[in-house]
Amino acid sequence: MDASGWQPEPGWQRLPGAGPATAGVWSATIGGRDVVVKRLERPEPHDAPGVLVAADVNYWRRAADVALSGVVADAPGMREAPVVRVEEDADGVTLVHERVAHQEAPGLWLAACLGRFAAVDLGEHRWLARDQLRSRLALVERRGGWRTLARTPMADVADHLWTQRTVWLDRCDALAQVAQHGDPSAANIPGRTPTGDDAIAIDWAHLGRGPVGADLGYLSLATREDVGPLVEAYVAALPPGLATADEVATGARVMAVYTALTRLDWALARVADGDGALAGKFRHPSVAPYIRAMQRQVDQIEALLA
Ligand SMILES: Nc1ncnc2c1ncn2[C@@H]1O[C@H](COP(=O)(O)OP(=O)(O)O)[C@@H](O)[C@H]1O
Ligand SMILES: [Mg+2]
């Protein structure tokens, strides 16, 4: 496992779907409590750029800093699953949270939770993430942009949006900057507080500040509801006067469109090397969901092109 010889304990059940930044996620029972254990490995200096930079979106130990600081332990709108323990050694950090029981949540309710959460004062911590979308797109730029989208029927649209990215990023920087979870997929917001008013979220590795609406746009990639009603629910939950519905729609739209296209380009690039024309790959099971996600953004894409 780790170079250190850190090992999961016998009886822990490995959970599927742990992302690249994680050495593993396990379900376990510790001291009679149902918990989830997540192991973060300290990166080598030559690993991905940014992982050792505290404010970088990919900072490797932010989830541990969030748990140790308690900044979102009681946050309104959305809070962290209760922390059981955080153990640090030379090679990484082991994070233990209470296991959250999964409850289906409607998109409008989640949108309102994100709106209330936007008002949280996170204080000044060097490890809060900044410039999330800008740095993600900078990583895409290092790889040469959306190179595989350039080989699809949406090449012109993609090229236009890619060229305009700085304009939209600058506009988003001019919006109110608020607290954001940074990765509010439905899977990362599994639970509810006992009163049922607020959400319980996991996977806080991207916590920081960003344009009003950005978290909502990210959430909208995974909800059934259209972005219009989601924006209404989010705005109604914001502190009065913080932002207009148009401003929220802009923050949400830019995050949703640039994220959907980046994911689609990445999914296409993974299958593009094999035999056959790229057009034959649009139905590939590892691509088709990203095509559908992009198609759901057509109105948002049009609004950015207008
Ligand atoms: N506290 C928790 N309660 C319930 N399930 C959890 C918890 N933490 C993680 N999981 C499960 O493990 C998966 C991966 O954990 P997560 O922290 O989201 O890591 P990743 O960075 O890989 O997305 C989650 O999608 C969820 O299914
Ligand atoms: Mg996750």
C-alpha cells in the first residue's frame, strides 16, 4: 500500500470509486461506530503541479485541514459529516468520518442548501481553494486545450468557447465571491441533518471561495431539474442583496459549460486512440454519458455564445 507500510485494517471494506488523489476509501466499524476511512498520500515533489500548493485546487491534504479546522462542522445549508479522527504520519493522513446514510434529495432542495451555504464565513485559511475553474482550465491548456473536441462536429463551438474562456473567467471574478464546496456532485451530498433542514456532504477536498452560482452550476450537471428553477431556489436562499438571479445564472453557466466540455474532451481522448473514426466512439459507454451531459447544456452554451 503506502511506502510507509500503512495498511488498512483487516475487516475494512474497500469502497469503489476512490478518485486519483486518494490511496483508498474503506467502510469500517470503529469503536462501535459505522465510519468511512479515507487515506491521503503525501505527494512527491514531482507529482502533478499544484498538489503541494495550499491554495491550489488540487492541494493534497485540504480534506484533512478542513476536518481539523472544523470550519464546516456546523455550517448552515451544508455541513461536514462528523469527524471521528484524523491521524497523520510521515507518508500521509488517515481521515475517519461517520458514515452518512444515503437519502435521495431533490435538486431544488440541494440548490437551496448550496445557497444557504454560500453565506458561510470560512475565515482566513491558507489552504482554502481559490481560482478553481481558472486553474482547471490552465491544466487543460498545458495539454493543448480541448484537442479531441476539435475533431468533433462541435469543433467551432468548442474553439469559440475556449478562446473566450478568459473573458468569462474575468466576468465570474467580478461576481460576489462566496463559500463553495467545490465538488458538489449528488454523490458527495448524501445525507441530511436530523432536523432535515440542511445537507450533509463528504469529500471536502476542494473547499474554498468562488463566484456566486459556481457550486450550483456544478450541481446542475447531475440533477434532473433545469438550471432555471435551480437558480431561483439558490437565489431565494442567498443572503438578501448578495447577487441577482442573472449574476447567479452567469456563475452557474460558466462553471457548468466549461466543466461539461472539459469532461467530454477528456472522455473522448481516452477512447480516441483505438481503431476507427472518432465519430464511431460517441456511443461508447465511457463517452455517451458525457455527450448527454453536454447536450443538456445546449441552452447554456447558446447563452455564452450570444
Ligand atoms: N462519510 C461517508 N459516508 C458514507 N459514504 C462515504 C463517506 N465517505 C465516502 N463515502 C463513499 O465513498 C465514496 C468515495 O469517497 P469520497 O470522499 O467522495 O472520495 P473521492 O475523492 O474518491 O470522490 C463516496 O462517493 C461515497 O460513496
Ligand atoms: Mg467523491
